Amino acid sequence: MSELQRHGDLASVLKEREIPPSVRSEYVTAREGFDEADYISTEGIEPSLKAPIVPRLTRLLSVVYGDSRASDHAQEFVGIWREFGKSQSTLESWL
């Protein structure tokens, strides 16, 4: 029997492990985010993939790659976005 089954919920498991209340609260709040997916309806939502905003993408990537390489990677993402959805592929083709 797992700890979760034995104690019934995450808060009780964390309390049993003597995790401080403030930290327990963070774990429980994070966990609730996963539960919300059960209540969200996608009915009437038409998903679409919008083009990346290159300056924003470059700014985000510059943290990881540096300014000079970030611009190149941003342009690569735009190229990938342009090709996205033009042809259907299978999972095996990505392996």
C-alpha cells in the first residue's frame, strides 16, 4: 500500500513526513493545478497556432543562448512554425 493510499491525500502525507505547513501549502496548491484539467471544457474552442513574435522569442532565448545565437534560433523556430501542419506524420517518423 502506498503512502497516499494509507493517508488518503497529499496534505496528510506531507504532514506525516513533518513537512512545514508553508511548504505543504505550496505542494497542495501545485497539485490542484493538475486536478483543474478535469473540469476544463474545450467545447467551442478552436485551437490555432499563431506565428512566433520574433523579438519576444529572441529575448527569451537570449537568456539561454546569448544575444547572437538567440536571433538565429528564433529564426529557426519561425521556419519550423511555417512548416508545421503542412503534412501529417506518425510517431515512428520522429524516432
